[in-house]
Amino acid sequence: MTTGTPTDGNEGAQSPDEGTAVGTADENADEAVRTDKAEKAAKAEKAEKAEKADENPAPEDGAASGNQGAAPGAVTAVDPRLLVRQEGFKGYANDLLRRLRTGELGSIPVIVGLIVIAIVFQLQDSAFLSANNLSDLFIQSAGTGLIAVGIVFVLILGEIDLSVGSVSGMSAAVLAVLNINHGMNEVLALVLAILTGMAAGAVHGFFFARIGVPAFVVTLAGLLGWNGLMLQILGPSGTINLDDDGVVAQLTNHYFADKAAAMGLATVCVLAFLGLSLLDARRRKAVGVPSRPLSEIVLRTVVLAVPAYAAAFVFNSYKGLPLAVVIFIGVVVIGDFVLRRTSYGRKVFAVGGSSEAAGRAGINVPMIRITVYSLAGTMAAIGGMFFASQINAANQSSGAGSLLMNCIAAAVIGGTSLFGGRGKTWSALLGALVIQSINSGMALLGTGSAVRDMITGAVLLAAVVIDSVSRRTQKTAGRA
């Protein structure tokens, strides 16, 4: 009798070991998305201590009722958020210390870094925090930040895209040639240019996901190839000027002068955050899952309202709300919604956590990879439009220089892990602000690009070190 080893493609009955392997793969895919169940298990010991302190705690916010039938003396797993609320302010302080000890730093390092950068440059030159400089800083961050949004998705997969700079320059060249040289309607030319970037990203994803070529090699080839195609498209002149009053030119030059625009946008953001938080809390209570109390939701809303209205005041002190800022924030919000609130976003995190486990859990891993690289190419093309708008032209230097490194650095500095499985689109916003703040401060002080690049490199290295140490600490604490 010959005994064969079953493969994934066999249709016969599975053995118990195979069923166990599939079940384990499902659990790993769930852990990649950091579900609440994993957090409950990690904090069982803390829950036991809280029960000893209070033998009969009253259930809060529809706490899970799965422990009602537990045997006497059994350890009850309680969501740590319940313990935080029971302890009040002290609980939140202890939870913050716990997160710091276990490496769950979140956006704390980059926010602290932004504050330090602002203080240092303001002490050196009082013009740094002026309304004029801050408004320009936000506008100049938009192009880098938009490209970095696509990089965030790629990094969550645990991969890299070295072609985004060249794709952005090529897309700008396509727009300029179609609109200026061939007289095509600017909006139609803009759409075709963005679709060109999407197609370039899809090509990268296909060779990586279907052919098996490493992403580093594929996108490195794209960096060279798309840059050469851009030079070919631009022709001997090397520069094509855009229409001063065109759509693209207005991306970074249009302001909503009415003061109600900036204040209105800030109000919409704050109320939307409050409404979504209340809706999320109500849904959690309806299914018996622990949720944030009203006091915490109000506190978080106030914390968001302070910088939102401060930014609105700054914009209104200069020319008004920039169109570039509206588009940038809109893209970041949409990207955050896709990552955190859709099944597609959860699949991206699952593939980044473990592609093998995600595949066994039924996720189409190649398709996720292709779509993510297509998204990165799309965002590169959109970012290229903003850079073309700043100089009102497409030329041979479009997408060149330090653009690629700045975009990757923005995503990493903002808090996206280079190791995959962790990141937010807000990382692109925060990281872009850090990089542009450094550039702006150096420009005010008259410092050359050499020093600026060294400082940016040091900040990037610090961000990667923090990410590595954080990841190691989480593994030690059993949370990674």
C-alpha cells in the first residue's frame, strides 16, 4: 500500500491534522487584524486582579455575557477597557504606561517630534509659526502625503514600492502632452494621466503576485523604466508648461477665501468624529461588546477639535482654506475608512500579517497584492499632479531627486511598520508634516539641502529604530 501526502488541491476528505492546520491559519489571520479577543486573552491576569479587588462588579456597557455560566472560582476574561473605566483617570494613566511598556506607541513619537520641531525652529526664526509659512507648509505637504498614502497600503503588505516617484513624473508628463501638445480637454487628460499611474501599479502587482518576481526588483525596474518613458514623452524640449488658469494649476493655488469654509470644514470633521464614535458605541452595546463611555468620547472629540479649529484659524489668517488641504484630508479619511471599516482593508492587514495564513483562510492573496499596487500607482499619479501644479509644468526633473525617499520616509515616520501588518493612512499626513516642517525650517534658516537631507535621514532612522524596538517589545509582552 502506498501512502501519499495530500496537497491543497486534493478534493478528498481532510484528516484531523489538516483541519487543525486550517483552523490555526484562520486564527493567525484573525490575529493579524488585532481583534478584541486577542486583547482579552492577553489581559486575563489583570482581569483576575480586578475581580479580587471587587468581588461583584456591575456589568458595564453591555459587557459580554459569555462568562455567566462559568464554574465557581474560574478566571473570567474581562476586556481591559472595562478595567480602565472602572479605575477612572488613574486607569487611563496606567493603560498609557502599559502601552508604552509593551511597545504600543502609536502616533505618540511623531506628535512629540512635530512639537519639538516647531519649538526649535520657532526659537530660531519667529516666522516659522506664522500663518503664511504654516499655510504653505500644509500645501507643500499634500503632494508627498498623497503618494505616501499609497505607500502605507504597500507597507502594510510588508512590501515596498520604489517606482512611485517615476510614476508620478510620468503621469504629469502624460497630462501635459495630452492637454498642451494635443489640445485634449484638461479634465479628460487628467483622468487618463491618473489611469496611466493605476495601470503602471497594476503591472508591478501582476509581476509580483502572479509571476513571483520580488517586489523590490519589479518596482526598481519600474523606477528606471517609467522615468525613461517620461523623458521620451516630454521630447527634446524636456519641459511643457501648463495653463495658468487650468484645473491642475488650481490644485495648489486655489484658496477658499470665505472664513466660513475653514471653520465649516473643522466643524464637519469634529461632528463627524463625534457622530461616528457615538454610532460605534451604540452598535457595540447592542451586541454586548464593551464600548467607550460618553465621557471618553467627548474628551476625544475635544482633543480633535483643538487642532482642527487652530488650523482653521491659521488658514483664515492668511488667504483662506487651501484646496490642496481639503483634497489631502479627504483622501486620508477615505483611505482610513477603507482600511478600518471594510472587508478589503481587513484582508490587506491579514495578508500583511501572514500571506500564507490569509490564503488558507480563503483570501485571494494575489488579487489583494495587485489591487494594492494599483492603488499605490494611482496615488503616485495624483501626487504627481500636485507637484506639477506647484511649478505649473511637467519637466525632466518631475518625480526625481529625493521625492521617492521622502514619500517612503513620510509613511514610516508617521508610524507605519516596515515589517507589515500595521499602519494607518494618518501616518502619511503626520509623516509628511514632519518632513515638510524640517524642509521649511531649514529654508528659513538658509541651510543647504545637504544638511536638510542628513536631518531627514536621521529622523527616518530614528523612526525605524522605534518601530523595531516597539515590535520586539510587543513580542516579549506576547502582543505581536
